[in-house]
Amino acid sequence: MNRRAAGRIVTIPNILSFSRILMAPLFVWAYTARQDSLLTAAIIALSALTDLLDGRIARRFNMVSDVGKLLDPIADKLTQGAMLICLVTRFTAFWVPLILMILREAVVGVTSLLAMRTSGRVEGAELHGKVATVFLDVLALSHLLFADMPTAVSHALIVLTTAAMAVSFALYVRKNLGILRRKGESA
């Protein structure tokens, strides 16, 4: 990635990421005020599609930027947080991935900022983070579209999603601590 591309702000991928940020309150409104599971699921599906497209467009057309590397995970976390907070009101077992998400974002957020300050580089999302996002999207969509699914199926989906989140959590912390350790060894 060249320096000029890294500094771009107004790009199609960044606009898509910003649109996902705007979809988070729309999701909450559809779920709480409208109480429309189908509309809520459509918003999640649209958000997931824009998440997929922003990364592909950025890489394909050399539009990867530092702003995009920051906007994308912010959009992910706002969307995921909104989904989990809304759905925990109906499915109490959603507390497990919600608490893990809060813990993960606090720890990974701090270590990412330290790694960015240490290395001078903004690191992009990793595949395992995207996989955890897909699991969260599938979890939310399945519970919106099939709210009366058997409890065992619901809990299995929650366990699988939580496991994907935990693996991603561990890998991000390992990566960030590795950056910090390498910088400390070279000092």
C-alpha cells in the first residue's frame, strides 16, 4: 500500500463503512420501536454485505486507507454491540457473547493502540476477526428469523459464536503483544 492510498479519507470503502455506523441505530430502531424482525434482519444483512464489499473494493482498487482500517472495526463493533444488546432482551444467553465482546474490545483496543503507537502503523482486520463477525451476523440473523428455534440449537449457535470470538480475541492479543515485544527487543 502506498502512502498516498493510506492517507485517503473519502473512498467508496470508507463510505460503506460509515454507512454501517449509521445502520447501528437503525437496527436498534427496527428492533425496539418497530419490533419488526424481518426489517431488523434485512438491516443486518445489508450491513454484512457492505462489510464484505468495503474490504473487497478497498483491496481490489487499491483504496486501502488508514481511515478505513479504523472505520471498519468501529462499524463492526457498533453493529455487533447493538445486535447483542437488543437480542439479549429476548435471548438471555446472549449475555455470554456480549460480555466477551466487551472484554475483548477493551483488551484488544488497548493493545492495538499501544501497538499502533509503538509501530507507527495502523493494522487492519485479520481473517479470524472477520470469521467472528460472520458468526455474530449468522447468530443474530438466525435468532431474528427463527426466534422459536429449539433452545439446544440456540445455545449451540451461541457457543460456536463465542468460541470464534474467543479465538479471535486470543489471536489479536498475541499479535499486538508480539508487536510490542519486537519493538521492546529492538530498543
